[in-house]
Amino acid sequence: MTEQNMGLTSAKLIAETLLQNEEFIKLELGKNNFGDDGVQAIAFLLGLNKHVIHLDVSSNNLTEAGIKHLADALMTNNTLVSLSLKSFEGLNRNKVGPKGCGHLKKLLLKTKVASAHQTLMFLNLCAAQLGLLGLKLVCEGLKANVSLLALDISNNYLGPNVSNYLAGTLSASCLEELNLAHNKLTDQGLLNLAPLFGKLNVNRVRVRPTHQKLDLTGNGLTSTGLMKLAENLVDNEALEELTLDQNNFLGGGVQCLTALLLDNRSLRRLSMEKCEMDEYAAEMIRNGLGNNKHLTHLNLKNNNFYDQGCQFLCEALQKNAALLFLDLSDNRLREKSGQHVGNMLKRNKTLE
């Protein structure tokens, strides 16, 4: 029931109907106009319903008052595992803000003691206007939380200081997936964040990273930040999916990709779409990809590899026996690249 322009009356009818129906387990109510009063009716439902496991109220013109209604209801709900409060561009954007994050902090602290019941595991706060103070409050809740596995705080434009709050949180939380896309992190922020994904934390204490998925799309990163991240990921044994799309990795720092692909054994999916990479970057990827036995998906769409870069990658794929998917579209490739791909496919039997 997304994008139906539903308001308060519809929210009340939905709540009344679901109180008498136990078959619905997912409520997709995004892109409506429930407002704080409408979501209060939905929250009342959650306080009584023991079957709904997913609630999406993205872009419903919510403020901190609506967030409070939901958080209060979920304090006694041990069923809901997924909650989306994100905003899309356009009308009815949710404005969680610092006060709303204060209510979410209390909810996250609810699960500081392990329970036999299901508790909140997935929280989407994309473009929810958190602000740095709001992020600080969420992080304070996460430090003692034992259930949340995935957090999306993308498109909040928090700036490089986001790392100051995450640094003390990531190592203490149970998070496995973190989406930081479009937050203006820059190299400055990544230099502080990257050590959290290595075996030695910022205090040089040996740790065991648990994060399996990281999205750093569109954060104004350069090869300087990439080098620091790759340096820490070389011996990371947990991260399986890394997305670095829409950054600028033009320049000599991309040689770090060779060591990353040679030495990291956990990474399964790597995406570097639209990263301004050239033939030299393709050569560095080739040097590590040929002997890589773990990566299965590689997205290099929309770079500047030309025919020479394609040749480098095809040379690696004549030896690589693990990669299943490769996207080289929009790389200014011509007829020679088709010949390189054809010759490579004669020997490579794993690409799908």
C-alpha cells in the first residue's frame, strides 16, 4: 500500500483491520501522508499485534512525535524485526531529528540484555535528517544493543565527523551491515574510520571485525582514503560486500587494489562503479584478480578503462576461476575489447 496518498483516516482503518487479522506479517506503507497522528494508530496496533515483523513508514511526514509513538509501542513488542523510517526525495519526508533519535536510543537500549524473543534487527534511517547530535544518540543506544544487525544512515550528509561517533560504536555493537552512502565522509573521515575494519583497532588492540557489508557510495573519497581502507581490509576476515561507487580513485593510490585482491580472503562482492578509474587502475586490479579465489562479483561499470584496461582485466580472467559476474559496461570500449573478451571466454569457464 505504498504511494497511495493515504492519511489519518486510512491509518486508523488499517490498524482496526489488522487487529482482527493475523495473516499480515509485513506492512509496506511508505510514501503516504499518515503524519504523527496516523502513525500513532499504527503504533497502537504494534503494541497489540504479535505477527507483524516488518514496518515501512518511509516518507510519511513524521516528526519526533511520530517516532516517539513508534518507539513507545515497540518497547513492549518483541515481534518486529525491521523498521524503515527513511525519506525519499519529494513530499512528506520524515524528519527524525535529534529528538526522534533520542526516542530510538531508548528503544535500542531496551535490547541490551539478550532475549529469547525476536527484537529489532534492521533499522533504516536514510535521509531522515538525523544531524550529528541525532547520530550520537543512536550510537549511544547501539553500544549496549545486542540485536541490531543492519543500520542504514545514508543520505544524511553528516560530514567527516561521523567517524568520531562511529569509532566507539562499531567495535562494541553487533552490526553486520552499515550503509554510510552520501554522507560527505571524505578522506578525513575515512582515515579515522578505516582502522575499525582491521585486526588492530585505533588503540592497537587486536580485535575480530564482524561487519559483513559496508557501503561508502558517494562520499567524496580519493585514492588516499582508498589506500587506508585497503590497508586495513587486507587481513579482514569478515567483510563480504564492499561498495565504493561514485568516488574519485583516479591516481597512483589505486595500487593498493593489488594487495587487497591478493591477500583478502573474505570479500565476495566489490563494486567500484563510476570511480574515474583509468587503465592504470585496471592494471592494478589485474595484478591481484588473477590469483584471487574468493571474489565472485565485481562491478566496474562507468569508468575509463578503454581497450587497454579491458585487455588487462581479460588477462586476469584467463587465470581466475572464482569470479561469476563482471560488469564493464560504459567504459569506452571498442572492437578490440570484444576480441579480448572473446579470447578470454575461450579459457574462462566460470563467468556467467
